[in-house]
Amino acid sequence: MAKKENAEEQEPLTEEQRITALEQKVGTNKVVLIGMALFLIVIITVSITIFSLTSFKDTADVVAPKEFLSLQEEVILVKELIEAQNTKQQKTKNSLALLEEQISNSSNKTLQEIILNQEQGHQEFLSALRSGMYDLAHMVHGSRTWLDVYTDKVDKANMNSQTREKDIKQLLTNEPSDSEEESFF
């Protein structure tokens, strides 16, 4: 009987029998592969969960409560210092505004205006002096030489006066001065 069973097994299978046998093996293989994939997914998920729990469990107590309280006190002190600095800054701003107003209203500007008027008066005097010298030189015969000598001196004094006037006007308008030479006459 064993020979008959072996003989039946070795008989060539028909095409339909082969396809049926292959389909059964493929179906079994699919079930096994899906089962293995699900098993691997479960293993990986459990591993990640365990790793996450152990990692976060160690970092939970990084700061001791005493240290936390001392840090809170330091934060409060720093906030108080910031408020104090803000108050000082506001007072300084107010003082600066008051100081700027006092500077703008100071007698310095008044003095500059007085000196400016004085320079303009000086220039008028020099102009009158030049005119008088010219008239006097024409009245007195032989006095043209001294007119030339003194005209140069009066012109130089007038030019210096005009330079000082320009510098004073620049000071009044807070513009930088172009002339570095400061001469009085």
C-alpha cells in the first residue's frame, strides 16, 4: 500500500492541481509574513515606549526644589534691579530734557548775540573810519601815503571782524566752523 500512495504522489499533477497547491502555499506565506510584520511592529513600539519612559524618568528631577527656590529669589531680585534701572533711566531722561531746555535758554546765547551786535557795530565804525580817512586824505595835501598804509590796516581789521561775525553766527545756529584760525584783529 505504501507503493500505491507513493505512486499517487509521483503522478504528474494537472495544471489546476498545481495552481491550487501554489495558491495554498502563497496564502500561507502571506499569513506568516503579515504575522511577522505585526510582531516586529509591536516589538519596535514597545522598545520605543520603554526607551522614552526611561529617558524622561531620569530628567524629571534635574533641579532640586531648594535650587529652584533660590533661582526664583534671584529672578525677583533681577526684576527689582531692572525696575530700579528703568526708574533711574526715566529720571535721567527728564533731567536731560530739563538741561537741554536750560542750555537753550542760557545766557550763552544772549552773550553771543551781544558780541554779534558788537562786531557789527565795530564793522560800522571801521567803515566810517575808512570814509573819514579818505575824506581827510583828500583835504590834506601830500597825505596819500599814510592813507594807503592805514587803509590796509583798517581793511585787515574789518576782514577779521567779518570772520568773527561769521563764526558767532555759526555758533548761534550750531553749525561747525570752517575757519580754524582765530584772530582778534
